[in-house]
Amino acid sequence: MFASVEEVREKLAEQKYICSKEIAVALFLAEKLEKPVLVEGPAGVGKTDLGKVAAAALGREFIRLQCYEGLDES
């Protein structure tokens, strides 16, 4: 668990990930409120990396769900 927004930034930095204060606040609040984080944006901006380092910083498993138009259960 993160004790503060600064700790979020420190833990992510330990994983070689530099994040903005806004991202750190979002991760801190999501963890405190036990809510998921939805990250969207164009390809190549670091969405998957953010998930991986956040999971590592919390000592949790990273599960990637690839969503795209046309995705179905088959």
C-alpha cells in the first residue's frame, strides 16, 4: 500500500518509471479507494508500462487485457 502520493512516485522511480504528479495522485487514490485504473490513449505512450510498474511497486500480479473493436468471447 502507498502511504502518500510521494511514495507512489518513489516506488515507480525504483522501477525506472518517472511519472507526473497527476498520475501518482490517480494511482494513490485508486489504491486507497480499492478501485481500478482505466488508462487509455494512442499506441506507444506507456499505458502497459504504467500498469506493469504499478503492479510491481505494489507487489501484485499484472494482468493485461487487450481490448479492441470486434473483440468477442470466441
